[in-house]
Amino acid sequence: MAVVHEENLKFSEVREHLDSLADEVASIASDLWSLVELERQLARAEIAWQLGKRFNQDEALDWGCAVDRAEEDLAAWCAPGATMKK
């Protein structure tokens, strides 16, 4: 991160510096959000594994006594989840 020490900066230079800092903050926030999402998926996978249940990334956890679910073909492929779409 660059530090500006001059007192007589032009407005355009200040604006450029602030834009650069904003880009850095946005990049850090994006990286942090990716880590949070990864941690959420890992937690869901661990819960499913501990309970001996199936876990499909990017799909709802649809098991338990309170869930009504339709019969599914376990041999069929699912559409790509949110992490596979760009």
C-alpha cells in the first residue's frame, strides 16, 4: 500500500490514489468472501460426513426427519452449481 507524504498534491493525484486504495480494498474483500464461502462449504461437508449423509456442493442439505423430498435418480448428473458458473 502506497503512502502519500506530499502536502501539495493535485486533486487528480489524490483521486488517483484513492481509486488505487479502493481497488486494493475491493480485492481484499473479494478474497475474504471466497474464504468465507469455502469455510461454509467445508462445514457443510463435515456435518454430512459425521452424520453419514450425502453432500453435494452448492445444493441444499435435503436430509433429516422434517424434509419431504422427491425420489431422485442417483446415477444422473446434476447441473453445474454456482461455483462452476462464471
